[in-house]
Amino acid sequence: MGAMLKQAMEMKGKMEQMKEELGNERIEANSGAGMVQVVMSGKMELLSIKIDPEIINAAEAEMLETLVQAAVNEGSRKVQEVVKEKMAGMTGGIDIPGLTS
């Protein structure tokens, strides 16, 4: 029982360290062949967004909105991949529901 408690405490420490590391991760994504670029942290925070001035046109606001949405969604997907990879490394590839998926 003591060994399991020790393992749980070690896992908790590793999780806290991983959360801190994820906060420092910078994941870039884009849409529209790079016309909209986003940078997100490993904590799924949108850090920056850049929009090519050539696509800023009031008559085509819907297209710009779609490109921004696509870039943010791609960034979120990439962050989830990074988190999943780090979790798999920490859990030895064991799929722990709610933790690794």
C-alpha cells in the first residue's frame, strides 16, 4: 500500500511538472496557406494571432472569420497532440481514461 501511495505522489509531481512545461510550449498553426497564423500555449491559451493585411476586406469578413476559426481549431488540435505525447511518455504508453485521452 505504501508503494502505491509513493507512486501516486511521484505521478502527481510529474503531472505538475508537465503542466508547467506545457505552459511554456508554443504551438503554431495557420490556415489559408498562412494568411492567418496563431500561436497557442500548451495550456490551450491563444497567445497571438497574425492576419495577412491583404485578406482584410470588410466585404469578405465571413471568409476572414472562417480562416481565424480554422487556425485556432488547428492550434487546439496540435496542442492536444503535444499533451497526448507527453502524457504517453509519463504513463509509459498506458491509456488512462480521463488522463491520456
